[in-house]
Amino acid sequence: MSRKIPEVLTIDEQELLLKVFNKRYFNSRRNHTMINMFLNTGLRLSEMLNLKWKNVNLMTGQLKVVQGKGDKDRILWINDSMLQELCNWREDQSEKLGKVDYIFSTREGKRLKDSDIRQMVYKYSQKALNKRISPHTLRHTYATDLLRETKNIRLVQKALGHADLSTTMIYTHIVDDEMENALKNFRTVTN
């Protein structure tokens, strides 16, 4: 079975996407935090929508994904910068809505719909990058960046919650520095 190489965002595109939000507004702050979480955790859309405050340790940055794909739980950690943004978001959300279970909720404190998040990602990516991407593009971006940084395909597999390593191997086609360098320097003789 052949697989299409996934689309990913460059670092510059990620920065442009995160800069497009007007963080004076409640929904815009929520959406910025969510996009940043996608880029820093590689969560699936369903995992992001089901993420609850009780599953995040705001002291250590440990995040528990409960019943991800295949009803499997996994543990991730978020970096200090993302942790600080999440703490700020919790303050904003609590101030406006009181106690809420879901990290990313509607203005009424209810769980968001996946179609709303897809539409939000499309809207902001079109505005920032002049292209439409999906939440899964953000997951692919995370996986690719993690593989580039660590060179550890097993670590990427665990972070993404893939049961089979062959599913994760698609990212090796994007991140193949050794091959890129070899081909760029192949037959560098000129006439």
C-alpha cells in the first residue's frame, strides 16, 4: 500500500500562522493556544477536543492523552513556553467562564465540535499563508520537526501514539538529511 507524503509547514510558515491571531479577543486567544498546542504536541483533532484540565499537570507539563486512537492512553510533555501559554489561557478561561472541564471550550464552557476547529484552522491558514491546511497538517508538522530534532523514529512513534512503526515511517521520507546531502553533492563536476 503506497502512502502519500504528508504536507508539512516550514518553521517560517508556523511562525506566520501563530502571528495572525488578534489576541485581544477571547476566541482568538483560545484559537492561538490551540494551534500552538497542535504544533507542540502532535495531538489528533479528537484528542485535542477531548483534552481536559484534569489531564494536564500545569506544574510539570505532563499531559495525559486519554483514550486516543484505539482507546490507548499516552503521556506527553509540553515545553515551558507552551506550558506558560496554557497557564495564561486557563486564567483567561476561568475569569470569563468559571470552572470548565475542557481545555478548549465554547464561550459557554461546552466541548467544541471538530468541524468548528477544522474551519478555524482553514480560515487562519488561508489568512496567514494563503493556503488551506487541516489540523492533521499540524500533526504532520510536529512529527516531522520532532524527527528532524531527535533523529529517533521510535520516539516519534510513541509521541504520536502509533501502534505500528510502519505508520510513522512516512516521516523518514520527509526528513532524510543524509540522502539530501548525498544527492546535492553527487556529481558536482561541471563542464
